[in-house]
Amino acid sequence: MTYRMTFTIYPAIDIRGGKCVRLLQGDYNQETIYGDSPFEMANKFANDGSEWIHMVDLDGAKEGKRINDHHVLKVAQELDAKVQIGGGIRTEEDVAYYLDNGVDRVILGSSAISHPDFVKKMLSRYKEKIAIGIDARDGYVAVEGWLKTSEIKAVDLGKELAEHGAEVFIFTDISKDGTLSGPNVEAIAELGEATGKEVIASGGVSTLEDISNLRSRSESISGAIVGKALYTNKFTLKQALEV
């Protein structure tokens, strides 16, 4: 069993209506509120030792524009942790807005399907500061806040974007997200091995063993986004960082 030397835990803060929430399998009708302040939640994660914080503007993802950006910038500018943000980022202005104001990495998801030329241009300009979020259902890419499934295979999209400069992918198996049923380790590893790039696992992490399994499965799996497991006290962030 070979362990990756560096493996990053990304505690997740999903923002809807200015609050910290979690959705079940991306369903906006199945929402649980876990906190009234994204900043206070991020501050707790930073104080517990997290190097990165993963943030998603759920309202932005649904509306196709930045909505909760002020919460994100407050975290990026005031806390000693790196921030990656996804949701509602559709234009060059959106990308520059975040990267010029303290955010370390911008996640482009649906636009990889709907506006591939834009995504390739951003990869060319910003390189590893762009992460490609690939959300899949049964191996096929889902778009528009997971409301639709495309006819494009996740691995095929990954390989094409890797050729255009993508260095970091975030892979989410929608069927696992928010379910605490364990991540789809094989699909995550498959994307990493097909592209030869770094893949961050998202969705389904519920135990410390899940983190160990991801870390030991493939050199290409560089980290895991953890949300509901932290909010429901399956384990603490400190325990995850120790693993």
C-alpha cells in the first residue's frame, strides 16, 4: 500500500441564502442548515488547522451569477487559509474578481460543457489557479447545478481539458454527495489515471477510513472535500488532518 506524501483535507462550506447548508445529492429541496455564518464556520476550520477551505455559492450555481461572493471574499481576505470557490462563475470577469481579491483557486464546472472555449482560455491564463469541477452521474457529466445530465463521459472531458492545461480536477459522484455512504474511489482514481493530473475527491466521505482509502488508492488523488461528516460529527477536522 503506497500513501501519497501530501494529501489535503478541504472542509466544505456551501452557502445558500447567506447560511451554511448541505444538500442531499444536490437537491435544493433537501437542505439542512448547519450555521448562520459562513465566516464563523471557516474561522473554526482555520483554527483547527485546515490549510484550505472549499466554498460553494449554491445560489450562484443555480442563478448563473455571483450571489454570495461577499461571504467568500471575507474568508479569503481575513483568515489564514487558502480558499477555493465554485458556483455562479460564468465569465472572465467572475474569475478575475475572485483571483484578484484573495481567492486562491476558482472552480469551473458546468461551463466546461456549455462554454468550453471560455474554460480553455481561463486555463491558459491562470493555469493551476483554475480547478475543473467534474460532477458525474453514472459516469456522465452533470450540469446546471446537477439538474441535468449530459452525454459526455467524465473521463473524456477530463482528458480533453488536461490537454488544454488543466492541472487540478474536483470529482463528485452525485449519487454519493451528502449521503455519507463512502466515496466512489474507483471513479475518482480512474479520472486521475486517465488524465495524469491531480484529482480532489468530493462526495460521500463519512469515515476516517474513507480518507485512508482515498489516500492509498492512487497517487493522483491529492485530497478530499469533506462536508456533512464534519457537520454531523462523524469525526473532527483535527482527526481527519491527523489521518
